[in-house]
Amino acid sequence: MLEQIQTQLPLYFPILFFVVGLCFGSFANVVIYRLPKKKNVATPRSACPSCGHEITWYENIPVLSWIFLRGKCSSCKTSISFRYPLVELLMGLLFVALYLKVGWSWTLLEYLIFGFSLVVVSFIDFDHMILPDTFTLSGIVIGLMGALLNPEREFLTAFYGVLLGGGSLYFMALLYYIFRKKDGMGGGDIKLLAWIGALLGAWPILFVIMFSSVVGSIVGVAVALKSKEGLQSGIPFGPYLALAAIAFIFFGEELLQWYLSLVIQST
């Protein structure tokens, strides 16, 4: 039934997913701000952190309200960070891109939950250098349950993904501690990669580790050059694991086929 409607109204569904994504992006901003502070993410109503002005519904329309308010609180005129509409736009674009990538399916539902969660934990990691267990451990459970319920996935593949994802980072963290005598990777990163493995499976873990390591290293060097701490300065690794997971969803199969074609041509 949904596929029939989708065929008849091809433009409406991308717009719908974009709007829904914007709304989830607005909620993501609340979670990003309140969860690390251990505040209730549902109540009370959002308010200006400077003057306490409660934000009305028409001041809380994703992206548009920020534009109409010119990025300032309507009461005290304190600047509102550009990151709020950025998160909303990012979520809207991610939702519509996932829909266009996989179409109507159980996998789409899993990817939407996954994408929302990755955006939230990435920004929390940027702000606080933590990856909340509320998301990472729950993500592992949801990923494994999804593999049981989703006919498009296999449970053993998800289970091996958890083992390889969590185990590989744990092993690297252990080696780093043995040779450097200090922690080089947080437990949150280990749980995040196990969560990624629960959804994507085992072999994509290699892609995620390589991709995130390259991007994270480039960013780390750039940060080190600008920081007084130099190479001792730490950066959150979670956002790069999340970016790698999203990159695999959209381009992983194509990259694998490209790599295999190169191997075949060289033999």
C-alpha cells in the first residue's frame, strides 16, 4: 500500500521525511543540551538559558524561527547559537537521504533511529568528551533486536559485528595502555563501535575503523598544530566513528565494488 502511494506521490515523501527530520533535529538539540546535565528531556518547556524566557511554539519552528528571530532571544536579545538550526538541517537532510537510499523498509526505520542517535551522541561528544550509555548500550540492544525482527538482516551477522566492533577497539585501547601507560580511548568509543557493528554487521567494521582513523588523524593533527598542548591534545573520536558509519551506509557497497574491481584488474 505504501509503495503504491510512494509511486503516485514521488515528491511528497522526500518533503515529508525532510520535515520530520527537522522536527527530530529540534528534539535532538534538547537531548544534546539536557542529557549530559542529567535533566529531563521531555519537561519542562525549553527556555532561554540567559533570561529564562519560555520558548513559545512559534519560536520553536525548526530553522525558520531562528531565521525570523535573527538568531536572538525574543526577550533578552541574547544570541542563539547557529548550531541549533545546523543540527535541525543536518537531521532533515539525513532523514531524506536515508529514505532516498533504502526506500520503504524495516531497514529504513532502523537507519532513522541510528542516524538520529549518531547525531545526538556526536554533538554530546564534541561538547563533553563523553558518549552516553543511554544511547550506546541501548543501541547495541536495539541493533541486536532489530536483527531478530528485520527479515532483511541476520542475527549472527549483527552478533559478530558487536564482537568485532567492541573487541577490536578494546584490543587497541589495551595495547595503547600497555605501551603508553595511559588511556588512549574511552569506553564509550568501544561501545559505540559495538553498536555500529550490531546494525551494519562484521565486515563493515574494518571500513569504519579505517575511515574514522584517517579523518580523526587529519583533524587531530590540525587541532594539535593550533593547540598549546600539541600532540598531547585530545579530540573526541565518537563523531568520526559516526561519520564513518554514515559514509558506509551511503557509499560502502560502491567502495567495496570499486576496490574489488581494482583487485581483479591487478591479478
